[in-house]
Amino acid sequence: MQKTVIILGGLSLLFAAGFAGHSQQPAAAAAAAISGHRPRPTPTPTPTPTPTSTLRSTPGAWWHPSDTGPNNGPEFQWEIDHPLNVNSAADMGDGALNAAGKTAPDPTVFDIDGILNPASTVTALHALGDKAICYVEVGSAGNYYSAADEGIGVTYYAQLQAAGDMGRKMQGYPEYYVNINAASTVSIIKSMIRQQCAAKGFDAVEPDIDDSYTDKTNYTITEAQNEAYDNTLGAYAHSLGLAWGQKNGDNDAAFSKALEPTADFLLDEECNYYQTCAIVTPAYVHAGKLVLNAEYTDDWGSKTATDLGKFCAADTADGIDGTLFTSALAGQHNPCKLGATRRIS
């Protein structure tokens, strides 16, 4: 569930929700599928996760994503609509055209659902020399998976529910905000990171809904408390050998500055479309950390080449690794890859 910032035109659905911070898809399609923050498909049964004792990463050492290269970072594929098929060219993003109309290099970093994908998929990506980012929800919970899907005795959703840590239902989604100030929530989410991300050998974590302080959750959550929660989880991820990211910024430069020292990268949605790149990305750009920006065809609304021409020059110049996706995040992607010199003021 991708959280995004909403400040300009086209925000009718989510602005009314009190800056809920979720993906900025047009209202006509939002209820069905709002980029990475949407009702999940019925999971395909997957093997039980690799036991925690077989962690691939060395605790205390983790991947530090690079912001170098002609696209200010690696070729990036974000596919969380369904389990990744490493034998599918569409899922793997092979043969995509970039802003120059040329065939882009194949992706080397894959952001995929941490629960839907088994350890074998992560192993297959590593065999190709690629990195795998584990998409999990840390600020909300939906009853999307069975205990068998998660490879545990009781689902995380049921654990949070039993602990009394579920608050307001999220507008437009079959899930609930969680009480990030509760020790039980922290413990359960840590277990999920350990069992679904670290035990499967992922390289990093994408924490969705990591800024619920901006939303109506039925809990009193301050920005400082949200920062402490995210940084606590980030430090825990590092202890497991996982890189940690920030997800979006909700038009709050101070929030990005508070999270950047712990986070290893930023994944933001549509900062060009909503004109927030200069607000949420500078802390990471100036620290030399990877900034991944996903823009959506649903909002730009024209041909791929035309869409890329609207934001790629700015992303490339400003130290941002920009890519155009469909909001379904089902495989299609088109990177900028202009090759221009990065400009950092």
C-alpha cells in the first residue's frame, strides 16, 4: 500500500480523507487498485519461509543502495501485484524502453511482496546478481493472507487484532491502522520483518504506511512518535542484515530529515506529478542515498514516451532514479535512463 503525498490538482479522493497519504491514483480507479496500496489479490500458496536460522545476510552488515549511474541508481522493477515469476519477461521488466526510446538495461533491483514471494524467488534473483526489496505493511494490517501463506501458526493480522492494536478502518481499503505506539505492535511487526524479509534472504525492506501520523487512525500519533517507530524498525532491520527504506514523505521535509540517518533509501510516488520532489527528496539526495521515484501512467495519461518526457529530465538532473509504472504494479515499467549529469544544488 503505497502512501503518497497529495497537494495539488487531482486529489479529490484522498484529500477528502484527511491527507490519508495513500497513492495518488485517479478517483475512478482508486477504490479498485491504488498503486501499491490497494486490496491484495488472493495469494498463491507458497512454500513455508526459510527458517530464521538460515538468514542470508550477516547481522550488522547490510546493503547500501547506490545512487550512482546514468539513471542516478540501479534499474528498478516494482512488481507487487502477484508473486514474481522470474521466468516471465514481463514480470522481470526485460526489454523496457526508456525516455530516449532505447531498450533499457534489465532491472537489477526488484521490489516485491514479502509474503507472496517465497525464499526460492529471492534466491533466484540473487543467482542473477540482482537485489530483492521486501514490501511489507508496517502501519496498517489487512486480512489478506492465511497462516499457511505466512508460514506461521497465527497470522500477523490475527495477532494484532488479539492484542487490541487495530484502530480505524482505512478509507477505501479492507484493512485497519495499527497502534504504532503499542509495544505489542512493534513486536509483531518485528516478527514479520524477521520471518518474511530476513529469513527469506531479502536485501532490504520497503515499509508501507510508515507515516500514519498524518492519518485519522483512532490513535493519537505524533510525528515524533512515528519517527521513533520507523527508526526503531529500521535499526532492527539493520541488526538482521537488511537495508531499510523510507516510503514517501507526505509533503514533510522534516519527516524525511528525521528518517534519513537510519534509512538507506527513499521510495517516493509521483513527486513530479504532485510537485513535491524538492520537499521530500533533498535529505536523501544530499546524503548520497538512493531515491527511487515512481510516476504513474494513470495520472500522466498519455503515451509512454510523452509521459517520460514530462518528468525524466528533472529527475535525472536532480539526482532521482525515476521510472514510469502503471498503478497496478503488475510488471510494466519504463525507466528514465537519460544519461545526463546529475545536478545537486
